[in-house]
Amino acid sequence: MTSLKPGDAAPEFSALDQDGNKHSLADYQGKKLVVYFYPKANTPTCTVEACNLRDNYHQFLAKGYAILGVSADSAKAQANFKKKYDLPFPLLADEDRAVINAFGVWGPKKFMGKVFDGIHRITFVIDENSKIEEVITDVKSKEHTAQILK
């Protein structure tokens, strides 16, 4: 699983969002950034997590944070997810898993007794200097804003 820890430089990345707009780490230099990885758009737990961030988005803005959601879904799936739940932040369509691999969130998972490879639900809080402030590996979808802004 991810070897990134607080104090590490955030990995350089570049990916397109649901509308085809490019986002890279450099775009957020001088800003605080939350990059949250989720397994699949429109699934129950991922929806709860995204809606928790949406419902508290004003708190993030007030504290100077931008938010990026990342999964391996297609741009179309991300666009549908964003529209359906009125999400105010970009969702990166990382189909080639370049960002996912850069952050080290792809790996073995266990579900209902079966082991398979997939995206781990992990959130990175990155400071204005592109350093990782926090890595949240035990994401609680219903309380995710509180975990980030504690």
C-alpha cells in the first residue's frame, strides 16, 4: 500500500477531469489540496463519501482547500456521478491509473472473502508547498470532512 507519509513531497501528477480539463499538482501550488481516491463512482460508499465532502464544501473553501476526487472510472462515468450528486469539485478520470499508481493506492483488497487488486479508499491532505500533511487510510465516509478538517 502507499508508502507516502506526512512530510513527503506529493507526487507530481497530471490527469483529465470529467470534462476533459487537465489538472496537475503544479496547478495547486500555493493552495491546500485534498486528493481523495475512491474505488468506483456511483457505488454506495463512494457516494456517501462524495456527498459528505459536497455538503461541507463551504468549510473547505473557507479554509483554503481545493478538492480532487480520483478513481479509474471513465470521464463519462465521472461526469454522470458529478452531475447526479451535484458535486462541486473535479473528478479525475484516471483510467490508465497513472495518478493512482503515483500515490500508491492500487493493491490487494479483500471483499467477502475474495482477494483482488483495486483502489484503496485513501485521502491525502497536501499543503501549499506540495508537501503531504496527512494520509488518511481509515476513511469513514459519513464523517470524512471531520477527519480532514479536524
